[in-house]
Amino acid sequence: MDTASGRTGGERARLNVRVKPRSSVSEVVGLEGGALVVKVSAPPVDGRANRAVCELVADLVGVGKSSVTVERGERSRDKVVTVEGLSQEQVDELLAKLKRG
């Protein structure tokens, strides 16, 4: 375990994400119905919006871009993304902080 960050190897968390592509700015909007809502400026073409979603989620939870992948919903606005290197509990805590503001 990396004691400075609290991360352990092999951990994985899942996160429901609702995407609004082709927005004027890429940003995390908040939580809605148990899903993280994000806006991305990238169009949903050739996986560009999916890559933008992974970058936003990685920045939000503090992991590298390569640690976040789209598990389900590659062609949908509703996605399930996987975060490698954090436990489900850690991700849920971060989302709870986001919800509280």
C-alpha cells in the first residue's frame, strides 16, 4: 500500500456517469440520480468524448488517465467507468464530498 495516498494495488471502483457531449466547456456538473454528471466539449465521435470523460474522472478522483476506462456504455450518454487503484469506498467518499459541495 502507498501509505501517502492510501491506495493499494489491485483495487477497482465503478462509477455511473451521465455525459453531456459537445458542451462549451468540459466540467463536472454534480450528482443526479446516483450518477456523476459531466459535460465534455469533445464530440461523441471516434471515442473522443469517452476519452474526455475518462480524463475528467481521473482528475476528479486523483488518478492517472490510464487508470480510468469506460466499462459499459461506450456509445451511450449513460456509462459505467472503472477506476483502477482506488477502492469503491474511496470513490464513494469523494462523490459524497462533491454532493455536499
